[in-house]
Amino acid sequence: METLHVDLGNRGYPIFIGENLLEKPECLIPFITGNQVLVVSNTTVAPLYLEKVIKNLTDAGKQVITHILPDGEQFKTLEQVEGIFTSLLKGRFNRDCSIAALGGGVVGDMSGFAAACYQRGVDFVQIPTTLLSQVDSSVGGKTGVNHALGKNMIGAFKQPKVVLADVGVLDTLNAREFSAGLAEIIKYGLIRDNHFIVWLETNIEKMMMRDKAVVAEAVSRSCRNKAEVVAADEFETDQRALLNLGHTFGHAIETSEGYGSWLHGEAVATGMLMAADLSWRSGWISQEDVLRVRRLLLRAGLPVVPPVHMTPAQFLELMAVDKKVQAGKLRLVLLKALGDAVITADFSWELLQQTLAAGSSLGQVSP
Amino acid sequence: METLHVDLGNRGYPIFIGENLLEKPECLIPFITGNQVLVVSNTTVAPLYLEKVIKNLTDAGKQVITHILPDGEQFKTLEQVEGIFTSLLKGRFNRDCSIAALGGGVVGDMSGFAAACYQRGVDFVQIPTTLLSQVDSSVGGKTGVNHALGKNMIGAFKQPKVVLADVGVLDTLNAREFSAGLAEIIKYGLIRDNHFIVWLETNIEKMMMRDKAVVAEAVSRSCRNKAEVVAADEFETDQRALLNLGHTFGHAIETSEGYGSWLHGEAVATGMLMAADLSWRSGWISQEDVLRVRRLLLRAGLPVVPPVHMTPAQFLELMAVDKKVQAGKLRLVLLKALGDAVITADFSWELLQQTLAAGSSLGQVSP
């Protein structure tokens, strides 16, 4: 087992990474101060791991109730969070209760937001069960829900007390979900860790076969990168926005297709290739760099072509409500090199149009 | 005009108190950093003051949109806040926008909560138009909405950038709303400021006639008391809970009767008398003290008898979900003296039952 620490002063917390962490109550119980615990999970994860988590808690004398969400990004709504509040109130849970998120990013985002808002804030622990949530959403404290008019538009910064990333639970993940997680892993390499890209290029097939040691190493390197970025800029006033590489394009794809049709990681993968494409067209990286990104994404089982019916105009419309817009100016995360991303509004609209129109020809000179 | 400062480090802010502040854009504009402003108001207040506020903002070059809520505590719901998010997203408002609350406590609580959650936090300014909100909810950063199972159970701490308490706007307030505000004013005296009680006993009739200088003085003394308490304990880990004198009893009344039937201040008034009654039965204050509280509340036009049909069992049921419950133990704010409140779980359940059963005989030995 490896332990990382997210360095946020009195909001700091440990991330435990390893196998069979669900069998180690000592990783969970010390981080739950009160007596009441609501475990939030979903219909897919609950049958697999809920019983084990409940047992750890009840063995430690905690009063446990559960709230099971339907599975899917389309249920990441304010209305579903209100259901969590109803469970808390029906259980007469008070201010010193904790909420435990057992599931992927959707469960974590909604549980964390519920924890941020219930009685103006109660404790929160994360037990992420997907690769994506282990390397991304469970670390850093961004929580929230979607609005019909925009993804993740409603939320709060809420740091957990602990994150348990049990790589053993990833065995039950389907191939598509696993690949979606790889997208965010590749992202850390692209934005700030060139060595990690090279390591991924060497190890991607072992990852795809879910070699436990390799997966644990990838989760650990990802969490370390994310923890460093978050510690430097908790509330995303600045450099934390680098973590959004591919997300502005990706959110446009997700919104256009309806949440749940493209997985978040899939949309981010294609979005990252679009960002790489625009970086190349801007003369910042080479064409070979773009193709290298494309090959890695393909080896990771990820899509590299935006929806064929999305026009550049539709992309721009949807990108304009993204949170990276400041003072009316669209800012994008682009690449100065593989492993070196920047946040910038300094790009040519003509080149952006070319990227948005490239379709299956990303990384290639337009015909 | 008087200026108070709420001392919360980088979350600190000024409170301006005086007449005709809506005519003084210099009190508002410097506290709005971005270009986009959503003014939230309600159907009662908007026709009176919205135009003036919009003019101040547009004269300063701001892009202004509005969101008008229905008037009443029964609309303080997550669903209505989602409507505010819809306005923000339709207006393509981004992270550097501000939300201005123009109205009473309900408008302020909902706007502040929307500001806390929209894109995980945007700026917020308060223009309270009721006496209650000028002396209470606009100061201190508590925001939120009700849930069918409990009042103010969903929310966030969100400090405004400025509070404009224009006592001139109170002329349009009806008598019942005005009295509801007096309840919270009397509360500050009861919990920590015996001199203020004596001042109120001398000046209550002038207050009732809305003598501007007297009202401004009362607002100022109230805000000063609240600002001191909040500065010492922003997130209510401890002493800030003193501000809840009468609120645990009061919330039970409000929940039982349905939000909107008793005004919040009315329920708090009766709740404070119940707290005084229990303090007397506990031997901490004299019977004359309780009757003094009762007389002051009556002179302020406030109710002093709980709903006749509420049984002690109903009260306890509703009080058990109150936020002041810690580790399963009901804590109440009680009086050691007039002007000296304590938060305590150390009271006799038998005496509490007597208080809950006293009905119109609060402050009197049971027949």
C-alpha cells in the first residue's frame, strides 16, 4: 500500500493506494469522527462492495444508512442530490455525521456536494471504484452536479477526509470505463510529466491487461501529479485549470450528445487530441507529437474522432458557457510541448475553426 | 451613513447603514469586480426598488440581468435556486460574475446559496430590504434553502462583498414584517447586550413609529453584535450558535405550521420566550425577567403563545432534527441572565416538558 498526502493545511488528507483496501478498516475508520455514516453508492457498485463497507463501519460501532443512486452521468442532478438530503433527514443525521462515497466520479461528485451543503457542511470520505475517479475526481475537492444547460455548473469545493483507491476493485470495471480512466492518466503526462508519457507508452498494454502493479503505479503517479497541482491552487484561480486539458472540447461533446452517451473520459480523450491538434496548427508542437498522442489514445482504447454531425458553430456555442471563459474571452488549455501545458486565450480563431472542422483528420493537414 | 466592518480576514466586508443608500452607487459599484451582474429580487420588492438598482449598475457599465422569485418562505427551495442557475446559464454568466440580492432574508439566503454553488462560487452582494434581513440574515454568510423535512437544512457559508442596509426602504414594510425584524433585534440584547435591552425598552415605541434615527441606531447595534459573534466563530463551531436563541423552538413552530404561516421572526419571538421560560424554570433567571421579555415582545407586536394545537411530543419530534443536535444530544440556547446566553445540553427534560406544555402561560407557574 502506498500513501500520498494532499497538502492543503487543515484541509489536507491522505490518499491510500493499493490492493484489498476494503479489507483494511484501519484505512477508513480513523477518518470518521462522528457516529453516523451515510454510504452513497449506485445500483452497479452497491451489489459488489456495499456490504463490505457497511461491515467495516458497523464493526466499528457506527450507525450506517445507505442511499443508492441510479447509475449514470444523466442522474448527476440537483434533484438526485435532494434525494440524498431526504435520506439524511429521514435518518435524523446531524452535523457531525459523515458521508461516504462508494462508486465512480458521479457518486463522488454528488456525495461530496451533498456533504458540502447538508447543514452547511459535514464530513466526507471517498472510496472511488473506477479508474477515472481514483485518478481524478476523488482527489482535489471539486464536487457538483450538472445543469441541463451545462456540465458541472453547480457545485462546491469540498475536500474529503481520506481517499481509498483500492486497485483491486477495478477488476469489475468494464473495458470502456477502464479506458475512460486512462484518458485522465494520459492527461497528467501531457500537461506536466513527460517522463510519465514515456512510461505510459512502454506500459500501456500491461495497463490494458490490468496488471495490478502497473495499474497501482499509474494511479499513484496520477494522484501525485494531481495532488501537486491542487495543493498549489486549491480554488482554481490559476494553474489548476491546466487539469482541464481537453475538457472544454470534451464538455461540448458531452453536452451535445447528452450526458451518458459519451463517457466523460472518452470526451476528454478526443478533446485532448483536439487541443493537441490546435497546438500543432499554432506551431507549438510537431505533427509527430499530435500523432504520438493519437496513437497512445488509440492503444488505450479511446475515441479520437469527435461526433461527425457536430459543426464548428455548435462546438463554439457549447464552449462559450464553459467555466474557463473569463471576461467573455474563451481560454483553452493547449500544449507548448508534450508534458508542458498552458492556459491561454492567445490562439487564432481561424486555426480553432480548422481544428473544430477536422473531424477524423485531427493531426493531419486538411485536404 | 455608518460603516461597520465584519472582520473575517480576506473574507471581511463592510456594512453600510443609513438612509438613501440606493442613491449612492459608490457604496455598491466598487464591490463588483466583474462585468456581469444578476440581480435577484422577488415580486414584492422588485416593483419598488429594482429599477433604481439596475440603473446604478448599468450607469457603471455593468451587464445586468434579473431573476424575480415568488415572495415567501415556502419558495425557499432547491427547485427555485435551480431557476436562478438557469437564468445565469441562459445569460452565459461566467465565473467572474456577481449576484446581488435585493429583498428580505429569503431572497438573500437563496441568492447567497446560488452564488456559493454557481460554477463553485461567484461574488455576492446583499441589499436587504426588510428589518429582519438588515439585522440578521444579510450579515454573517449563512445561506441556504429549506427541505420539506427541515428548515435551512441545505446551504453554505458564503460571505458577501458588501451589505447595504438602507433604512429608508423599511417604510414600505408592513407592520407584521417590521415586528418580525424586531424579534431578532431583541435577541441580540438577550444573548449578549444588557444595555441594548434597556435601550430597547426605552425606545421601542419610537421604533414602532419607524423613527429613522432610532431604527438606524437599532440596526447598527444589532449588526455590530452579530459581526462580533461571527468574526469570533465564522463556521459555528461554538459561540456563534448563541445567535440561535429561540430558533430551535421557533423552527419547530415553523415546520409544524408550514413555512410562511408564521413569519420566521414571529416564531423566533415565541421561541425566545420559551427559552426564557425554561431558563426561569431551571432557576437561572427570575420570573420577572421572563415577564420583562414577554412585555418587550408584546410591545414590539410579536406573538408570545405557541400554536395551541402543538403538543410537547410534536415539539420534541421537530426539535430533534435541528442543527443544534450534536451526537444525538439536544442542545438549547438558554439564558443565565438577560444579556447572557449559553449553549447547553444541561437542562431537565421534565422542565422542558413543562415549557412545551405551558402554552399561553409561559413565564407563569403552571396551574
